[in-house]
Amino acid sequence: MKILLNQMMVFRKGKAEKLSVLIENGRIVSLFKNAPDLSDAHVIELKNGTLFPGFVDVHVHLREPGFSYKETIAAGTRAAARGGFTAVCPMPNLKPVPDSPANLRPQLDLIRRDAVVHVHPYGAITVGEKGETLADLEGLASQVVAFSDDGKGVQDPAKMKKAMHRAKALGKLIVAHCEDESLVGGGYIHDGAYAKAHGHRGNPSASEWKQVERDLALVAETGCAYHVCHVSTKESVDLIRQAKRDGLDVTCETTPHYLVLNDSLLQEDGRFKMNPPIRSEADRQALLAGILDGTVDMVATDHAPHAAQEKAGGLEKSLNGIVGLETAFPVLYTELVLPGILTLEKLVELMHTNPARRFGIGGDLEEGAPADLTVFDLSASYPVRAEDFLSLGKSSPFTGRTVFGKCLLTLSGGEIAWQAEGGNQG
């Protein structure tokens, strides 16, 4: 079937211009200023729409197999599509943990059956993510996007060094959740002013940056391609900046909540609890500076849904994790682009171009490329409401905020993965 996206603003190469986009057999056939008469095409006209390349999220939790009461691949990928994402990479803290081809197979079967966007799973670094025995990296390599034990840092440096050597030989990234468990000290929010004022146990910044420091030294030894998950501290930014200056093959991500919130905005509510925790204003500013100078390469959501009762224990007793697929672009557009802190071009780099290049997934907006596209009405404003989420998880620190940027349409491989109600079609 041919699809014609008729006369809308198309954002590519750093600027927007009014074009029509013809799609056939899952690919972009042509982009042109004046649409010809295409009576055999399914015409979609979206007033006020701006078309972007589909966003890529390299850090999500889809919870299947093993924890479908929290999220399913079907619900999680629908949420991704509603957020403008056409490719997501789910982390391996599942049951079974994908630490061998046999244990990966149930996840691949569910993806093939239920996913409405492209899903590129991770393989675990260690068996069961226990940090003891290396997983079957060779057996997994052709079927996974990279290796990670996300949810836990690999505590043993010798194990991490061995994993890096093997990943390098396989041409795969090591994607690290950096957390030195000996330094956490039972803390569950940032060890800052809010924790002290409200009697909470603080998680110090060193629990993150000390393991970043350790891993970067191992990267220098091994030459492994390395990516740091959910960076939250100013010290981590400084270490990664220096590693890049030293020529190491290193990238990193941060998340919308670390870029928009600081610990002075915490509330006694589980929707403000995640790991790493929301940190200080100085950390937030360092992350923004890192984005502007290229140290921080991309934004991921760390979308981590839980059942309602698992988030009902306040800051102390709730499980770590919030949802983010459906709010990432509108929150960052509203809080960073509209005030002039970031350009729209930079936001697209963070959410599409850089993750797509680093992880080798997703294409650009050009003829012949896969039709992985999303359309937003940048002028539409609305309140973030948990009850509107397509994700089974409803816990978000952005609930109640008014944001700009409503997703009207997402195409994954030329198929409609999400379409908002309304909009003219012919």
C-alpha cells in the first residue's frame, strides 16, 4: 500500500520545510514540494504536523517475559509509538534473563508476535545478571544489540575486564549500569539537602561515578566500545568528557528526569523514586553543559514500569523506576527547547541521530530509508495525565505538568503504529 503524508513540515538536516512524503513497501519513496495526484495512495493530512525521523530509545524495560503484570511488549511498544519512538532496546532484567540463546528465545517470540515498533533486545553480561559467570556472549551476539547487566553494576573488575575483551572481539558494545554497591549505604534518594531535611537515607554520587571511573580505566586497557547508562552526576560527566579527549570509544546517555528535575523538587511519592536518584541542581546543570559540548551523546528514558502497589510506598519503600516513553519528547521540548536552552535540532540529535548511529539502528529521513517516522503537533498543549498512558505503568514525576508537543502519528516500517484521534485522511 502507498501512503502519502501530504504537505506537512518535515524536520531534517536541522531545518523544517513543507514537503509531501510518499511511502511504499515500508520505505520512503520520495519527498517533494508539490504532491502529484496519487489516487491510489492512502492520503494522511495532519494539520499543524511536523514530521521527524522516528526516535530511538536505547534504554527501556518492557518486563516480558517474566513480569507481564508490570508491562507487556504489546503495551510498552504502543506507549513507545505514542511517544514518537520507532525503535527501543529493552534491558535484560527479565525471567529468564537472556544470558544464552535458549533464554533469549522467549523474548524474541513475544517481540515477533506483539511489538508494533522495532525492538532490539540486550543480552546479559553475566549469567542471571549475578555478576559471577559471563553469559554466552558469543552465542547471543548475532541476536542482540549490545550487552548489559542493567539494574545492577558488575561489581568485580576482573569480570568486567574479561567481558570487555570478549565484547570487543565480537564487535559489540558493553552498556553499563554503573553502581558500586559498597558505596550505596542503604540510600534510596540523592544524598543532598532534601534527604537531610526529611530524614531519608542518601545515595551518594560516588556510588555512580566511582564505577564509571573504574570502567573507563578498563576501557583504556581493553579498547572496548563502551556506553554508560543513565548518567546523573557531575563527576561522571567530567570523567566521560576526559575519556573522550583521551580518545576512548565511549558514549553515554542521560534521561529527561535528570535534565529537568533536581532533588529540591522531590515529593514524598513513589513517582519520584528511581535509580540513580534525581540529584542536585549542580548535577543537572553539568548534564546540560555536557549535552551542549557533546559529552552527553543521547537521551534515553529508562522507562521502568511497575504495578501501582509497587509504587505506593513513598520514597523509602517504593520500587525504583518510572515510566517515560510517552512524556520524553514533550517534556524536553517544553522545558528545554521552548526556553531556548536546546535547539530543536539538538533534541532530534539526542533522541534519534546519535543513538541510531551508536547502536546501528534506525534510518534518516531520506529517499530509500525505512519509513520509521513520527509526526507531532508542536503547538498543542495538554496536561500529563497518568490515566492517559498506554503503558501499564502509571508512575511519572511529570504527572500534572502542562507540556507542548502532541504525537499525531507514528509509522514503523511504513505501518501505522500510533495515530491520535482526529486528523484528516483520504
